Amino acid sequence: MRQELVIALIKSLPKPLRRHFVPAPNYASAFLERAAPKDAPLLDTLEKELRRMSGVTLDREDWNLDQIPEHLKITFRAVDHRNRKLRENKDLFALKESLKEKVQETLSKVADDDIEQEGLTTWSFGSLPECYQQKRGGYEVKAYPALVDNKDSVSIKLFETEEEQQQAMWEGQRRLVLLNVPSPIKYLHEKLPNKSKLGLYFNTYGRVLDLIDDCIACGIDKLMEEQGGLTWKPESFDSVKEHVRGSLGDTVVDIAKQVEEILTTANAINKRLKGKIDFTMRLPCRISKRR
């Protein structure tokens, strides 16, 4: 089966590359005689050994994995604590995505009563563990708690991966800080030069309130980063909060000035290009505007 898979992989290469490895069965046999199955991921080892045998360098995108017969592809299966099949798929990412809701339900069921909370407007829950572990049916369940932004409050939710935790935690911490410091909007209105106000209020790229909200979020992000980023203890959060309280107004004013300059420049460029740009150039311009 493994030789059949290696042969299929070699045959999936584009013809200009594939011709260096003919006959494919011979190269497959030579590869399997030399490479140990557990040395490294199969494609990593195969690329290395084929380069050693032929001098030809293969990039990861050269392999057309869609051409591999289904019976040669790995089937990933998720089972419950009784070893009963929940779902299976040839695509590991698709399998994980299909089980996200069920995983979230499981995490909530095994969590202690006080770990997941809702409607929080202050840091009133003590230290937040970066990793939460609990045993269930002989299995150890590991989850990652984070604050979640709910606009007018935050909640504590368990996530399956550290990556999801980090993303949610940043947004949730930003919201909790914002809920506990004075709004900088009045200060922004007082300190922002009239030219900058006009540039923001009459921009053609969206609602001015959304733009101001983005400036405030950007300001809090900058100030949180200055204090080390994410916090997991109440005293650390208080330190971040007080730093933001003392610096948010001026930080948002500086950001708004920069945004106004960018918008004014973009608007001037659009006016100069209007009616003078070749049709083939319009799509890249639209993409740049969205970015």
C-alpha cells in the first residue's frame, strides 16, 4: 500500500518534473528502501530523497494531491470516550470544522460551574487560567479559557486551541478595558484639528462612527501592547487599564490624524485617476482600496 501511494505521488507531479522519475515504481522502491516511515512527514522525506537521487528540487505545490486515489488517502476518524465513531473524513481540517460545535458543547459540559461566565463588565473573577484541564470518561480534556467580546460586556468561554484562545482573548481584553475607562470621543473632538475632522467626517469609505471606533480599538491595542499584551491576573489587568486611561486620548488623536492624512491622500489619488486609468488597472485598484 505504501509503495502504491509513493508511486501515485510521483505520478501526480507535472510532466516536466515527472519525467525525471521514470519509471516511477523504481524510484518508489529506492525511496522506501532508504527512508524510515517515521523519520519525518512523508512529503518532506520524499522531496529530500528524490532531490538526492536526481538533483531535482521539488516544491510542496508541485504535488497534485487531488490526483491521489481515494483508497490511498488517510481516513481521519473522531471517536467518543466509548470508542464509538462520531464522524470521519479524508480532510482533517474539514473533520475538525464539522466537530467544532460538538467540541464546544463537550468543553462546556466538563467545565466547572464557575469557569464559564457571562455578562461581565469588570475583572471580577480572579485569575484566569491559561490552560484548563479536566478528566472525563478516562480521557483528559484540555481547553483554553479566554475573554470574549460581547459589545456591552464580556464572557469567559473555553476554546479548543491556543490560537483561538489568543485571538478571542485580545478582543475580549480590549473590550473589558474600554468598558472601564472614559470614552476618548469628547477629547478627540476637542483636540483634533478642524482639517482632520473634515477629512474624517466626509470620507467616502464608510460611516464616521465606525471609523472612530476603529481608531479607538487601534489605540487600545497599541497601549495594551506597550504593557506586554494579554493579561491573566486582575492586578496585571488593572495595570493595563490605568495605562490606557492615562494615554488613550492622545493616542487616539494621533491615530485619527494619520487616518485623515491617508484618507485625504487616497481621495486625491482617486480624483486624479478618475477617467484616466486603463480598464485593466481597475481591479488592482479596487483590491488595494479594500486592503
